[in-house]
Amino acid sequence: MKKGFVFGLSVIIGLCLIMSCGQSGDQAGGKGKTTFITIGTGGITGVYYPTGGAIARIVNKKKDQYGIRCTVESTGGSVFNVNAIMAGDLQFGVVQSDRQYQAINGMAEWKDKGKQEDLRAVFSIHPESITLVVAVDAGINSIQDLRGKRVNIGNPGSGQRQNSIDALEAVGINYKTDITAESVKASEAPSLLQDGRMDAFFYTVGHPSGAIKEATAGARKVRFASITGIDALLAKYPYYAKAFVPVNLYPGAENTSNVDTFGVKATFVTSANVPEDVVYAVTKEVFDNFDDFKKLHPAYAVLTKKGMLEGLSAPIHPGAMKYYKEAGLK
């Protein structure tokens, strides 16, 4: 009898301890309380994943001060990140500027769902070029040469997929009928191109990119094809701008000069439901460690503090705005 009583009491005490630990991990503020946040990024060979990792490392250096523990998740990209943030499954995410614009305005993938009114901007990061990588033996020099070719336009849920479709439609190519469109992740495209299973792939990415380095380093010769004849597209969508692919970063490519294209910006977003003190802490640590942040990836070389407040179409989160006002940036 005593043994049964002692066993039952120990089970109850154990359950109480587990519940107590769970509660301490869910809340910010107070002594011993930790808030866990997750940043949604993209494929591990792109720039989004190391970007999320860089932000997490900076924030985690002050985890004892803020009571915030930050982790990073590799995801399907911009659309996935927006939807996961709106559902509360992620607290932050890296999202293309065009996808931020479309989500807050209820366009594209959000046409049926409506405006994502709780989406909030934090800051923008690096520029991203819509990059068209092609096999030399496929005879492709520009986007206009893609008719009849097997081309990866990006996986559903990625920001690059709509960029690819926009670029093709701007030059009169129907991706459903004029090409054989593949829908694989950007990280899978280089090996498929090298294996001869596709002729070209689009990738909206900051440079240098690990995936594109992989594509240009294989036995099959590769070049970047230009994306021109898109002035009407640039005039129609405010989040697009002319850009170029810096070929000096990819010595394995056959190009000898920079290649014309267009691009967007990578942006860092959150939800209106994420507490102000959490967003303030993340923003403050990135900007207070700006010089160190810029050194974490070559794509950040062109960053300025002022520039990181451009390309944002969702309202800026109050926590971020509080820091910007304190720092004289707003």
C-alpha cells in the first residue's frame, strides 16, 4: 500500500515539474523564462538559410539578456514562410519583396485567402537577381530561346516560381505550353542540369550562391542567359527593378561579362501577433551589430542601414519601429 502511494505521489510530482518546465519555456520576461522563436528561410544552398542563421547567431549571443532563444528552419521559401507566420508556426521569415507585396495586398497565392493583414515588415536585406542558368549545348543565349526547352521554374511555395512565370510571360512565352516546365527545388536543379535532365533553370537568389556555383562547376558547360525585353513588366510591378548577374563570382561559367536581368529584395517579416519586445530585440541586435552582420555573407556587401528600410510594403512592426525611431532611422 505504501509502495503504491509513494509511486503515485512521485508520478504526480513528476507531472507537475514537467508542466512547470513547459510554462517557463513559453513566456518572455521574468526570471528564468525563455521565449523560443524560429526563423523560416529557404533551401540550404541559397542565401536565405545562412541569412536566418546569421540573425539567429546575433540574437542568441544576448539570450540571457533578452530571454530569447532563436532557431532556424530550412523551408520551401517565401510563400511557405508567409503562410507559416500567419498560422503562428513561425515567428519570423525571409521573404522576397514581391511576395510581401502580394501577401499584404491579397494577390497571387493569396487571391482566394484575401489580404494577409497581420503580416508585418521588419527590414529588408540583400538584393536578389532572377538568374537564368542554361547548358551551353542547349543553344540558349537569352530568355527568348527557351521555347521547346525543359526548364525548372521553381517549386510551388517558392518566391522564384512567380518570378520565372512573370519573366516568361513578359517575353510572350507560356510556361504551360511553350516549354516543359519542371517544379523542383532550386537545390535540386544544378544536378539535374548537369545530368542532362533539363536545359535551364531559373533561380531568384543573392550572389554568390552555392547552388549556382555547383551548376557552373560541373562537366557540362554552363552559361547565364540574359533576361531582357521586360520594360513593361518593370513598369507594371513596383517591386521589380533592373539587375545583373556578377559573372566574376562564377569562374566556371562561360560568360565574360555581367548578364542583364531584373530582381527583387529579400525581406525579413513577422506577424502582428509577435510581441513588441521580441521584435525590438531582434531588430536592435541586427542593427547594433551591422558591421559584423555585413561580413557574414558576400551578398550583404551592398547593405546600408537606410537601404534596409526600403522595399517594404507591409506595415513595419511596432517593435522594429521603436528601434528605428531611437536610432534616428525613421
